[in-house]
Amino acid sequence: MKKRTSVPNSKRFKIVLNSPVILTFTLISVVSLILGLITKGASTRLVFSVYRSSLRSPLTYLRFFTHVFGHANLSHLAGNLMMILVIGPMLEERYGAGPLIVMILLTALVTGVIHFIFFQSTALLGASGVVFAMILLASMTGIRDREIPITFILVTVLYLGQQIYEGFFASDNVSQLTHIIGGIVGAVFGYLVNKRRK
């Protein structure tokens, strides 16, 4: 009598949790938008945007970091998350969860503090600074000792050129400054991390 044995089906697909940091960032951003819709923007203003406020309030310091999770609407959120979900997992795999968290927090802090100091009448929210930090960080992954990839130069020139142009000719120069600052943070962070690895 023949005995049947089960053979594992190698053709089956399974869903894997491939990028915990990026997925957590995405989840917090989605929850932030939902809360904003439920509270008609009150939670977004209270926690998920940065603006000039009293330095005696603990929320002022929290907002320096949490403003990157806040978004004005679904379109704003989807635009940022689309880029983060494409670039982020690759960066998390290359640099690890810890360094990526540090870069996100650093980008949030730098853009939040600069906005707090220089823009008194507007609120800043959204992950665009983080997106551009990731873009510049991703373009630096090919940098080796005394070698700079042409792709990094092209991305930097195109990116900075677009942001500077829009800063002069667009009605909103706040977001362009955030993009530029985010890109600088990503480039400097990438340079330092890659240099330490050598």
C-alpha cells in the first residue's frame, strides 16, 4: 500500500512584514488623518502640525516631531505615502530600522524648528520633508570612496532646481523650504552613515 506524503507548495504566495518602520509610519499617518477628519481638524492642529506656540507647553516640543504624520486631506497623505512606501523599504533594508528612525526624527526636528522660528503665521504639516530626505538618501546609496554617482548629481540638481524655482514663482514657499531642508538632512545623513560603514 502506497503512503501519501504532502509536498510543500512552492507556488503559494505569503504576505510578509518587510518594513516595520515604514509600515508603522504609514499607520500613524493614516490614523492621524482619520482623527483629523473625526475632530474636524482639531487633533491635527493640536498634535500633528507645527506652528508658533508657547515654549512652556509640552505639546510645542511634541509637535516638532509629530507634524510629519499630519496631512491636510487624503490626496496630501496619498502623495507622500506613495513615495515613502516605494523608497522607504529599500532604505530600511540597507541601513536598518534604527538609522532610518533617527533620520526621520532628525528631519522632523530640523524642519519643525526652522518653521517654528521663521514662519509665525502658518502651520506646517505633512511628510514631504521626510520624502525628500529619503529621495536624497536613496540617491546616495551608490556613493563609494571618492566616487560620486552621476545619478546622485542629477537627482540633486533636478530636485534643488525645481524647489528653488517653485520657491520664487509659486505662491507657497514654505513647503519648498521644507523640501530643501529635508533633502539636505537626507544627503548629510547618508554621507555620514556611508562614511562610517567604510
